[in-house]
Amino acid sequence: MIFEAMLADDEAPARVELRHQLEDTGRVKVVAEAVSFPETVAKLLKGGIDVLFLDWDIADPSSTLLRDALPKLDHVPMLVLMSAYSDYQPEAFGIKPLFYLPKPTDKADLDKCIAAIEKRHLELLERRAL
């Protein structure tokens, strides 16, 4: 399966680099990008996103925008939290991220992230089949 992703990062070079890295895997297609937290949530509400790659620096951990939007979605995307720093709060939004992806991203970390996405997808399919 090819997962449809959104990149949410205020730094254009970081988005471009991650887009290339993800698309080079052949398992992720970037279908949306956002440069701010409100824009991220607005685009999520349009649907069609399997995985959200969210940069911690644009996220507002005190905001309830993301948590409030989740019940409105037909399909809740998997969350990959990205940061160049170690001071992020993994459950700041009341949502546990599937994976923490350090920036800059190397191939080994990206491969682990994609494996986690695929594993979670299979788990969700198995739950639906029960």
C-alpha cells in the first residue's frame, strides 16, 4: 500500500527534503503540505490523509485544535512527530504519536518510521476484520 501523507513544517527546505526521502521509499506519497498549525488542522479536515508528519516547532501543544478536529474525521491519520530537539512533549495534544522522527532525517530512521506505519496499518486492518 502507498500511504498518503501531509507534511506540516514551516521550513520549506525541510519539507522538500522529507518529501524526496518519503517518495524515494515508494511507500509514501505526499498529497498535502502545511506551514502552520491552523493550516495543518484545516487540511486534515478535508480528509484523505493516512499519515501526518508534524514538526514540533509549528505545533501548539496548548491548542485543542487537533484534538477537537479528530472526532470530525472519517479517518484519523497516524501521527509522526518530528523535531530537531529533544525537548518535545510526545503527548502534548492528548494524542500519542506513532513515531518520533528526528531532524535531520536519515535513511535508517525513515525506514523504521515506515515500518511502524505499515505495522500500525496492518493492526488496524486486523481489528476491522474481527
